[in-house]
Amino acid sequence: MAHAPRPLDLPVRDGVSPSAVAVPAGPWPTVLEFLAARLPVLSPDDWAARLAAGDVLGDDGKPVAATAACRAGQRLHYYRYLPDEPEAPQSEAIVFQDEWLVVADKPHFMPVTPSGRFLHRSLLVRLKRRLGLAHLSPIHRIDRETAGLVAFAVQPATRAAYQGLFRERAVEKMYEAIAPYRPELALPCTRDSRIEAEPERFFLSHEAPGQPNSHTRIELAAVRGALAHYKLYPLTGQRHQLRIHMAALGVPIMGDSFYPEVRHGPGDPDDTDAPLQLLASHLAFKDPVTGQRREFNSGLKLNLATAETAEATDTARPVR
């Protein structure tokens, strides 16, 4: 019986780990023709240039020529880069680091991992480059628009154990948010609902009928005029869960461009003057490797007074 090839331990280049694509049976005589057809985000000329530069590697970890025969079953490894990617407007901060974990404070508008138009601006790539940790891997995610704590596993051998904490709901998570104040809203309360992806708008989710799959406890921390500071305790981790639950209660989070209405789409420029007022501020769990209690707090803060000043501008923004 044939065995799957062992994954290659290829080097990281400028914080970027190589991507891989498996070659199925098909009509491509050469590697260049396969890549141009299978990954058309780059033109044939771009792929030819990357092959010539040695940025595409074969099963043996060596550069592949553009004219090399394309064999079904082989894997090709390539390094992504975005030549016109702008610099991140803000930098991350290291909250904690040891031989097992790295915890960082992510600013607003920075994705955790590379996606779409973001590569070197992603938190993962920036940390790999900054810390020289080739195998660093996130053990959970937060939205690109959300600021705050993100934890990473340093060792590949312990990654699954740390990720299992989040899957098994063994992590204490607390977020903070600034949103409108509704005195008639009885707090604390728990929002339970079913959240599903929207079929026609891939970047959104919504509450739907059926068995609840999302649970958030919501507490009131402070009030200033028409706005309030809330503490949110999610038990589950559905996409955009906190944003959806707050909007459903009639208190959408300040700066939210998606809920309850889309103000701008995911490909539009970010409004850096009005970031989403949502902060992942606290993580705690029993470490599955060391057995000790781990507890981390964000160094970032939400500001009720600043949000109050921005409220009039935010409500005047166009809705799509």
C-alpha cells in the first residue's frame, strides 16, 4: 500500500511559510502550464518569473523548472508574496513568550493569518519574522477588525493539545465592547441562538431558526451618555458571534461595518478612524503541556469618551 509522502520541512522566507498544491491527473504537459491553469491569480508570465527565481519547489525541496514535466501525484511548494502590499498602520505587541506559547496583542484591521490581499501584514507572518519562529501556529482566531489577544503554539508537537482547549470550551474568554446604552435591556443576560453563514454574501453570518449553536453572556460595565461599556463572555466561537448577538439585542458594536447593516464590503478600504470597538481582553486556561494555570490580559484599552466623540460621525456613514 502506498504511503503519503512525509511533509517537507521547508524554510520560512521573510516570515512566510510555503504553500503547497497537489497535482491531479490532467492535461498539463509542464509545471508552468499547470500552475497557470490551476492558480490563475497569477499570470503565466508571473509564474514563469517565480519558477525562474527558484520560488517553486518540488517533492525533494529543490527548485522546479518551468519546462519540467507535470506528474500526477506530485506536490509543488511555492512562496506567496504581494509586491504592492502596504505596511500595517499599527504594530502588534508581545504580551507573553516562552518555549511553548506566544501571546500577542493584535491591532485592529490586522488578520491573524494570511488571506486575500494580506500576507506580510498578517499577525502570523509578522511574528514569524520578528521572533524567528518558523513553526509558530495560531491556536485560535479573532476577526481582522477585532483587536486584542491571540495565542500561538511554538512547537508543532503541542499545537493540537492547545487547539483542543478551544474546541473543548476549556478556555475562559472575555471581550470588551462599546455600544449604545439601552436602559430597558435587562443585564446581565445570555444570548443563545443559531448562527449560520449567509448563502449569498460569503462575508456575513446571521441568526437562523433551529437549535442554538452560539452562547454569549453579556454584562454592563459602565455607562457614559448614550453609550455603554460591555463585557462579553462567549462560550462558543461562531463567526462574528459577538457582533451578531449585540446587534440582535439592539446594541450594535460601535464601528461595526457589517452588523446590523453593511456599511462597506470586505474589499473596501478600511475606515481606520472608526475601528470596531471590540477587544479580546482576557484569556485563561489550564496548560495541557505544563499543567499550570495560564492567564493573559490585553494591554489595549477601549475608551468610552473617545467612542462618544466618534458616535455622530459613525452614524452618518453610508449604508449599503
